[in-house]
Amino acid sequence: MNGHDVVSAKEIVLSDSEAVARHAADFLLEEALRATDVFRIALSGGSTPKRLYAMMAQPDYATRFPWTRTQFFFGDDRFVPADSPDSNRGMLQKILFSQVDVPPENIHPMPDQGDPDAAARAYETVLKAQYGAATLRKDKPLFDVVLLGLGENGHTASLFPRQPVLQEKTRWVAACTPDDAPHTRLTLTYPAIASSRYVLFLVTGAAKAAVCARVRKGDPAEPASHITSEGRIEWIVDKDAAA
Ligand code: 6PG
């Protein structure tokens, strides 16, 4: 297997969350520089990626990163205004986008107003325009890199346990209202995430060790276990989460 699912995926265990963020920042920089054309990233919320985004805003990365030919999408976001502390869009704007020379038109936040289902369809339209087609092709990934975290209840992006979005086979984006976490959210679906060259799971902290072990074994009860990629999946974890 070539790392297409969470079990066959390569695992890299690092000392702590700082090292995980550094590894991811180096990976993104290298991949973005290697790409000859447009580079597309789907960003995640969560605490570990926050360190990554802060790192990318440091001169070391910010002066070398090809901001003008990178397109930034969101893997999920809460359906709240950007000035809410729970908004991934707001977090990214503050920590990364306002700090670097990224053209505003390269940032594609998820809509946060009106009807969530209509908003999900609107975001799907944005993705389809970027992709240049209305159906996904196995040999043409939608994203170069999809960043994902892992919740203690096994969710990733906003693919939450027991929610209809887990059955979604055709739509690229859907709304999800978890029964065990606040806020309705918009999220990429399994098929949209699968249309990727790389999926990186960033997982840190002892609280994630048990769920991480279950997902790494492919426990079907965990939503994250069903993530696949046409490309490669990598687990970048700290030693506490790997324990
Ligand atoms: C978000 C996410 C979500 C997150 C996990 C892990 O917006 O919160 O995209 O899927 O990655 O909940 O979050 P932590 O890294 O904060 O534990």
C-alpha cells in the first residue's frame, strides 16, 4: 500500500507539538516550492495547526513561501462570524494571513451566513471553479495537501460521529451539526479529502493517544478511520499521542 488509508499511512513520531509544527511547516514549504504551478492547501483548525500557522508567519518561512501561487482553502469551519473565537477563518486571518504577503484573492474562507446547506453548496461551487470540473477525477487531485487534526471522539475536519455527512459520497462540502460539540459546521466530505496528493494528520498530546491508536488500527467506529487519499497519508504525531 502506498499510504492511501489511515492504516497503511506512514507515521512520523516527533518529540513534541513544536517539532510536529516544524515538520509540517518544512513539508509545506518544500512541497509548495517544488510545485511548478498553483499549489492548493486545505487548512484545518485545532491547536496543533495553530503553532504551524504561527511558524509560517515567521520570516524564516514567510520570506521563502510562494504565497502568490498558493491557494488556501478550509477543510472545515464553524458556521460562526469570522470575529468569533471559534472561527478557523478568524484564527487564520489573525495568526497567518494578516502577517504575510498573500494576495487576498488566494484565500477561500467557508461562507458563514445564511442557510448552512446553501453555504456548503456555495463553497463546493468555489472548489469546482478552482478544479475546473464538476466531478473529481482520480488522476487529478483537488488539493496538493489537506491538513487534518483528530478529536478525542474520533472526528477529523468536521466529520463527527453519528452524523449524516459520514455517508456523503457525492457532495464535496456539507454541513454538519455534531451532537457532542458546539456549532453547526461546514466540512469537506470524505470524497473531497480523498482527492489529494497528501493528507497530513497532525496529532499531539497524551489525551489523543487512545483515539490515535484506534484510528491507526482502522477502527470503523471512528470517523477519522475512513479518511483515504488518492495520494499519500502521513501521521505526524508527538510521542505523547503515539504512546
Ligand atoms: C477544528 C478542526 C478539528 C480539529 C480537531 C483537533 O476546526 O477544530 O478542524 O477537526 O482538528 O478537533 O483539534 P485539536 O488539535 O485542538 O485537538
